[in-house]
Amino acid sequence: MNKKNRFIMGAALGLATIAVAIDHTQHRLPDPVESGYEGATIIEDGEEESQSPCSMDSGGSPCSM
Amino acid sequence: MTEAVIKKIRPDKLVVLLVLFSILAISLFLQSEFNVKQSLFFLVGIIFGITLMHAMFGFTGGWRMFIRSRHSLGVRAQIILIICSSLLFFPIVGGAFSEISGYAALGQIGTSVLVGAFLFGIGMQLGGGCGSGTLFTVGQGQTDMLITISFFIVGATLGSYHLPWWLSMPNIGKVSLITELGWLPALLLQLAVLVVLYRFVFSLDKKRNNNVPNLLPTQKSENFLEQLIHGPWPIWWGIVGLTVFGLVTLLMAGYPWSITFAFGLWGAKIWSALGGDVASWTYWAGGYPAKALNQSVLADITSIMNFGIIIGATLAAALAGKYAPEGTIKPKRVLTAVIGGLLLGYGARLAFGCNIGALLGGISSGSLHGWLWLVAAFTGGIVGVKIRVWMKFDKPYGSAS
């Protein structure tokens, strides 16, 4: 184990965490789920499919794997 | 593995505790901000990270070993992984089950994939990892891989800028074996090709090296639980883990596991934050990319899973006492990490994915572009291995490496 390398990794992960936090706070949160039944959000696949990076036909965008 | 070896493992307890706390906190945060499913994607990423790290399941090293000395263990493991995934994915993508559905990772067959995968193959050998390999070695704490992943991101962003031009180059469009032949004939054809490939690779190994190691264990694990937690895992555990959770990803997301879209997204977001007008680029102007660019990075499934892979690999490395290994980065290594990272990112964007999205996900879901990717990337790999020798990273062929 190398203390210098641990410090470098810690600094990199810390910076990445800050960047993600800034990005997340700059965007509007998703709309709250209307259903009171929490489990319903787990099985709603339709929305996820439309978010597929591979759905290039509909959006005219290349598959983004 | 013997008990004597297991007893030598000294987990990095502080890192283990920090990572476990982080996993719990991030999972709860994702659940509260989004939904349970988003949290589950993160946890699947964690399992991928643990599996890749404990089984040391890398594509880059396996290819290099085979190219240099015909040692085929890694390549054969990859072929078996594709066989297992194809057996599970083809019926689902082909609509054999009315209750469940999944989409193929289709990509255009043409100049873009040919050039992109070739560059990616060179980048793998210079950068020291592929899509999954870069993530799990960063998680392990290999500081040189921080350079590779940084320029992977730069390359993927540049690739997204140039992609429309590459897509206008000659191509024959997307070809799905499942659509063309039906899922069962397509599966049988693919399995036949993969078995022939396996036997070919095995015979080349046997011809050069008398003793060809078996993929399956020759002796039982003496302490299963210890080995499961602290590693190292036999390679077939890695195959099982990646197959099972690859299936879980397909069922949950609706498409196969992918990695490199997120790198382009991260780069585009950073460039945008620095004042760049990314939204005007064709790639980011419409469809899912535009949506991803305009929402939190935590809403993107690929990003969430990538974060999970890094953190999962950190956990596995800390449990194995291998976190942040010794080593200093020499200037020549910086150079290869920069060039390799750029080629990886740019190549992956042009080639509709990396070793996971195009090779594993593409071939296993019946996309013909995955096969083209394999040929082009392996050819690039041969060039990359030769460059490593030329740069004196590796000894010339024939000498002990």
C-alpha cells in the first residue's frame, strides 16, 4: 500500500464527488411520483425504454453504448 | 487456493468501512431522489466491479497474452462469456417470452466501426485497459489509470463531436442476426462460430505451449466464503457473475450493459460547464444524448453503473488488501496513458461501444457490428502490442515477458 497513491486516489474521488454534486444541484429534480404506491416506480419499464441510449431510431441519434 | 495464502490477506479495514458507508449512502440517496430502480442499477454496478476485480477479468491482458505467447486462458474465458450471454440474450431479444423484452445493442456496420474499433484496440494496449478494465483498475487505485480514464473522457467527447461525419462514411447500416434469421437459427449459427473460434484459439495455445490451463477449477475451494469475500476468484466465477448480472442489466434496463456513453456525457458536461456550446453539436442536439445532457448525471443509468463499478472494485481491492498498489508513474507511462486514453475514447464513440457495449453486448444480442468490432479491435490490439515492444514496455516476442 502506498500512502501517496492513496492520497492521489482520495483527491481524485473527492473532486469527482464535488463535480457530480454540482451537476446534480444544477438540474431540476425529476417530477415526484404521483402514485402513492412506491413499488409502482420499480416496474414501470416504459419510461426507461424511451431513455435507452440505444434508441437511436426515434431520436435520430446514434446508439450511444 | 490454500488456506495459507488466504491467511496472508490483510484487508484495508478503513477503506472497506468508508466504501461500505458510501455504498449505503449513495443507494439511499438515489432511491430518495429517483427511485428504487436507480439504486438497483448502482448496486448491479457494484457487483460488476467486485466481479471484475476479484476475478481479474480483463480483456486487454487476455488479448496481449494471446498475441504475445498464445496463452489463451483470458481469450477463452471471453468466448465462454459471450456464449453464455448469447444463450440468455437471444431468446429475450428475439421475443421468445411474451412477458419480458430486451433490445439489441445494434450498431451501424461500416467505416466508423472499422476505424473506431481498430483505434480502440491500439488504445487498449497503450492505455492499459478497455472500457471495463479502465473502470475497475481506477477503482483498485492504480494512479496511472486516472490519466487513462481522463483522456478516455476527452477522446469520447471529441468522438461525439466528429461522429456525424464518420457516420456519413460508407456503411451498410445495422444488421441484426435475430431479425434476419430468427432467434433460434441465429443462435445456433453464432454458437457454432464461437465453438469453432474457441477450438481454434485452444489449438494455437496447445501447439505453442504444452500445458494449457483449464477454465474450470481442478480443485475445490478450501474456504468458499473467505475466497468469495477476499478473492482471488477463479476465472469461471467471473464468467458466472458477468453473465448473471449482464442478464439482470438487460432485464432491468431493456438493453445490454454499456459503459462508454457515460464517458462522452461526462466530458460534454465538463466542456459545457467550462463554457463550451455542446448542445449545438449534432450528437448532443437530440434524442437520448440531449436528454442526458440536460439532466443530472445521476439520472443516467450508464453513469450510475460506472460509478458502481469503480466503487465495487475499490471494495474488492480493499478486501483483498490490494488497494492503491505501490508504484510510481514514469514519463513514458504518462505518454501511453494519454495517447491510449484518447484512442480508447475516440474509438469507442466511433465504434458504437467498447469491449462491453459492442463486443459483449453487441455479439450477445445478435448485432453483426459486434463481430466487425472484434476483428478490427483485435487487429488494433496486435498493432498496440507491437508498439509496446517498440517503446520497450514489453520485451520482444519470444523472450520472457
